[in-house]
Amino acid sequence: MSEIRQDRATKRWVVLATERAKRPHDAVKRSEAAPEPEYSPDCPFCPGNEDKTPAEVLALRSPGSEPNGPGWQVRVFANRFAALRPEGEVRVENPEWFTSITGVGIHDVIVEHPHHNETPATMTLGEMLLVFEVLSQRFAQLAGDRRLAYLALFRNQGVTAGSSLHHPHAQLIGTPIVPTHVRQELTTAREFYDDAVCCVYCATMQHELADGRRVVLDNDHYCAFTPYASRWPFETWIVPKHHEPVVVFDDRFDTESFARTLQSVLRMLYLGAGNPDYNLVLHQAPLRDSCEDYYHWHMEIVPRLSTPAGFEFGTGIWINTVMPEEAAPYLRSFAGQ
Amino acid sequence: MSEIRQDRATKRWVVLATERAKRPHDAVKRSEAAPEPEYSPDCPFCPGNEDKTPAEVLALRSPGSEPNGPGWQVRVFANRFAALRPEGEVRVENPEWFTSITGVGIHDVIVEHPHHNETPATMTLGEMLLVFEVLSQRFAQLAGDRRLAYLALFRNQGVTAGSSLHHPHAQLIGTPIVPTHVRQELTTAREFYDDAVCCVYCATMQHELADGRRVVLDNDHYCAFTPYASRWPFETWIVPKHHEPVVVFDDRFDTESFARTLQSVLRMLYLGAGNPDYNLVLHQAPLRDSCEDYYHWHMEIVPRLSTPAGFEFGTGIWINTVMPEEAAPYLRSFAGQ
């Protein structure tokens, strides 16, 4: 019989559909795409094609190299088809009924590596640290912009995950509003805190560690697990052990430890789940609402191994065919490879 | 500049991304699939293959035809890979932390037509009315089942919309819980009602009709519009003019008028948006929470012409590249064809 499970941190319901149950191995859809070359002349993100992108706002470069030319390790510029633009003031229009806000914000592309065919799962730790170095600088640049209410950092890997370009890149969208889902997470977390005087993410992590069956990885600073109410096959969360509402790039974050953890998880998915298309999203508190006691930043990685349809979009209930208790040991079996 | 719009009924934010803006015509992705035959010997939903499905729970049949054989016009049976099953009692397990509920419920497939290559957009009105006749009977059968809290009726049309079988069919999932999204809609609608003493869907419809730019269709009983904060290109809602929290198949529903309206909208999408893959979802009040004053049933149709990715799943904010003010007149230009 299927099981209907609730995620305590979001109140989200999920159907674990045992009638359709798949062994983790059977849920894997290995990509049939041909391997990509290290350099692709038509790729606007490849070195030498810098004139095909908007001007860079930040880059890590080799000494002597010029902005908007080759010689970079990590490069940041505005998305050519930016959803939001940094010019102008945030203005709320509410003529009687139809509320709208000017589309002011930022929409960055962070090209993570010069090589067209690299992925975070296969980069060296040193290369991954460069990405975090750039993110740290970019977050600091944006911290003073009072027009921004939220910074959403995410990666779309692969076509089914919504990515149109293969070259490894993350995106950062800064919005002038607190997003709907974030507000819901904050509300649920605050209500939990007001009842339990405890952060719901700290409590979730403690229960996952105590149970152990869904733990993918556990070290001094971070814990990764396939959540009890996983929506997607192999959905994995990385939660910091130190309670912190937002990512602060200092000793508490411990960049090297986080980069190692993220890379280990991505490598297990790469090897175990067949290099799946995935979305990776950083969840953190809004910029000017510190939520210190009750919110807890974390990262959610959702491989796109199923297709959300009418039931999911209409009800918010997801149907998942892989039990997280089976996904975690399967992923763990690829640890250290 | 982009515009960030809020849907009043759900508080959902959407970015109307004018930088990526597409004319409605450019957002259309015409299916490249080969036409399907009227009968497909391998299709478990085709007449003559009834033994490939679970036993029917309801059917409209020609006089003299036998259950679970050919001769039906509309046929209902449990999904072979049902997410929920009707056996047993609803039992809540909450050992300290991890809440779960037994997967009791129903998961029906409603095969809408004997022909493999038919779609609701191209059926006759008489054929469409038979589908509603069956739905009316099925809803009545289920009304007495105290284990069910909610009935979610939906259609997934096409592979990108999550459908694995081409033969025209709808699905009905009855859950023992009120789904997360439904609860959020009810909460927002109740809060609006408590402030404005008015249903937020009635108010939305009145504002859409007064504005007129996004109205796709308007008759005595129903109104269809591309909502102000549309998440998807050509997203269309059908809202009944008579305030009613749930679908009741009586004179207030006016089956013929609804079937005509739905068919007109689906035909405009079929012709204008290139027979797109889509999800169609009925939104209504829970079975035992009548919400009479403040909730209002309606149908949402979302063509899958874009791919939700990390930003959408992480923040709940959707990026849409087609302005609903342009989608509606484009769809209207296909009216009556």
C-alpha cells in the first residue's frame, strides 16, 4: 500500500507510490546525449566568445588577462534574456485590483568553468572553491542594494531541467519581493518555533540522523539526506549543522567543507543516478528579514527523473515512485568513487 | 522592463519577462509527432483490449454489450499503477516525528472516447456530454465515502504534460487529506472574504470582465480568461458565473453550457497554440468543508510550452514570456473555427 507522508518543514504532502514502486536502479534514466567537447565554438559561454554575452560584472582571471576576454576561471554577467534588470526603482502599481511591481532586480549567469563539458560533479575541489569565491564576492556586492528582498541561487542542469546551454553555469536572481514559497517556508518555520522553541530544520536533521536510513552523508559541518517526504526520486537536501538563516561566507560556512559535501553528493548522483538532469536551489532567509531563531539555510537538489503533471500542479501533492529509504543506501554505495 | 504580477486569489507572484518576450505565435511549439490511428492494437485503453486494464467501475455502454468488453462510449477503471487504493481504513501514523497516512483513496482512469486518436478539442458536443454524464455518476458514487477528503479531477495531455498513453483519458484521484495547494487557496480566499465580504474568484472574474483584455470567452454561465498573473503561455481559467464552491451536476452547473465552454477553449488552444501538451485541473472545495461563501470552483488549463526549473521550484515564482493581454486576443482569433 502507498504511503502519504508529510514534510514537517513545509507541510507538503507526498504520495510514496509503492504500486508503481521502482528500485532506485530502475528509476535511473541514463542520458543518451553524445559527449560534449571541451570547447564548443558556438557556445557563448566558452572562452574567446565573451563578446557574445553581456559585459562581465565579476570574474576570477589570470594575471594580465583583460575583462571580457579569455583567461578567466569563473565569470559572471547578466543573463542575456534577464527576467529582471538592475536599472530603475522598485515601484508598486496597484490600480484598484491588479497588483504589479516593476521588474527591477538582478539576473546573473555564473559560468563555473572555462571547459564546455565540465560539471560540478567532476571538477576538482580547487575549481569548485573558485566558484564559491566568486559567489562570496557577488553576494557582498549585492548586499547593499536595498531594492532586493531575496537572492535565489540555483543551477539548472540539462534540457529537461530547463537549461538551454550545456556549458556549466549557475544563475542568481535577486527579486524585489519575498517569493511565495519562501514566505510559506518562513511562516511554517515560525509557527513551529513558536510551539516548540526549536528550529524545524534543526529538528528534521536530528531526526534524520537519529533514524539514519535516509542519510547520504554526514560530516562535522554538514548532513545530506533524502528527505522522508521526498518529492522526486533521489531528491537530496544538504543542511548545515550550524544553525544559520542565510549563507554567510565566513568560518561558520566553511567553504571547503561545503564544497566537498556538495561535490560528494553531486558525484553520487552523477554515478548512481546516471548523470541526471537536475535543479539545485539554495534556500535561505530574505535579505532584510533575518529570521534568526527559526529559519535555517539549506540546499535542495532535485533530479528530474519524473514529470510533474496535473495532479502535482493542481494539488501540490507529488507522487514519487522511489522510497527515500532505498535511494539513500543506493547513493551511499557510490560514495568515495 | 519586466513586470512582476501577483494573483490575488493565491498570492502567487509571476514575472512577465518582456526581455524574453515572445509574440503568442512564437511561443507555439507544434507537435512533431506522427498522427495516431483511430485504433491502436497495443493500446490498453482501445476497445477490445479491456482485459489489459483493471475491471471497470463504471461505463456508458451500448445496450446488450458486456462489462469489460467493447461497446462502451466512456469507461472508468482504477489506474493500473494507482497512487492510492480504495481498500482499508485511513490510519495516521505519527511516531514522534515522521507523519504518514495509509495510502487509501481512489485513482480512476476515465477513458473518454473509444477512438485512440480523439481529443476533447475535436469530439462532438454529444460525446463530451457523455463524459460529464459519467463524471456525474462517479462523483455521486464517491460522495458517501467518508475516507475521502478531496477529489482531484485532471487531464494530462501529451508526454511533456506527464501522460504515458495517447488514448484520450482523464484521471480522478480521491485523497484522504486536503492537498497542500488547496488548503493554501482556501486560506487565502477565506482571508479575502473576511476583509472584503466577497469571494476573491467572483471579484477576479468581475475585474477581468471589466478590463476585458484577457477575456477569451464570455457567455451566460461561464467566463474564460488568461489570468492577469498567468504562469504559463496561454494559461486559461474557466470560472462559473454562479458562485459555487464545488461542482454539483445539476441545473446550476448546466452541463451543456460547461461542455460547450470547455470545448471552445480547448479548440482555441488546439488551433492557436498548435495542439499543445497541457494539464487541465478542476479546483474545488474539499468534500466535507463546504467553504460556501468564500471558495469558488474553477478549471485551470496550463499548456506545457515552457519548462519550470530551479527558480520556479525553489521560489514558487514563475517566469512567463507571453503577456496574457496578447495571448487572449490571439486565442479569440480562433473562436468558432
